[in-house]
Amino acid sequence: MFNQFSIFTVADKKDFDQLMKKFRSVKLKAGEVLFNQGDVGDTLFLVEEGSLEIIIQGDNKEQTVAVLKPGDIVGEMALVTKEVRSATVKTSEETRLLALTKERFDEILKADPKIAIQVVHNVAALLAKRLQTTNKLIDKIAQKNGGVSSSEIATLKKQLFERWDF
């Protein structure tokens, strides 16, 4: 079952079984909120069955920006930081998730750093892929809007990167 979640690819069955023990199952009814934009995050969720809507609040209206299906992951930053959630997530149908808290992940880190390092590496790869997608989307939006020059796009990206802590 975990083979559908690429960030939990581990070297062998023993590691897989140890990792699996740290998850708990979460069942939600249609329309239930998993977490709200602005909540402090401490748990990663894997969509096992059902679907989740990713909703961003802006200018006094909500906008669904993505729908997650089985095999998708949400809240992965919770394993590495306790930043606030950047979106509200709610179910669009009855949904079953697997949850891994930062505390339980830290237990893996202490007990078997090899497994934790593999997972963190996979999370980093996922985040890098999402960043690449975001960069492409910024370029596409700018080109679609016509009046944005490549230097303005570069300035926008520079401003984004300047806010990152390295």
C-alpha cells in the first residue's frame, strides 16, 4: 500500500514495516475539514481512499486550487517545520487517510536514522518538484497576461527567493 506514496519508499520490508507502525488511520465524512489555513501543522496525511479539496482564502472568498486523490500527500512540511498551514483542506467525499505526526516521525529519526533520512530525502525531492511546477506556472501566467516582461518575472522570482531562509 505504501508503494503508492513515493516519499515513503524505503530500502527493505523491515524498514517499511517499522515505518508503517507509526501511522494512524483517520476516517472523515464528506465535507469535514481536515485543517484550516493558518493552523500550526504537525501532521502529514496520505490519501488512502476518497478525495481532499485544497482551498485558499483570499480577498474574502475561498478558491479550490487542487483536489487530491488516493496516493497524494498533504502536509509534508509538518515533518520538517511547524509552520502554519498554507491552505484549508476538507473532504469532498468520505475519505480515509493515514496520518504521521512530527512526534512519531521524530521517534523514527531517533530509533533508525537511516529510514528517516530516506523519507526526508524523498520529501525534499517532492518539494523540489513542486517548486519547479510553481516556477513554470509563474512563467505561464505572466505570458498569458501579456503585459508582464521577462525582467518583471525575474524580479518577482528574485523577491520570492529573497524571502527564503538559506
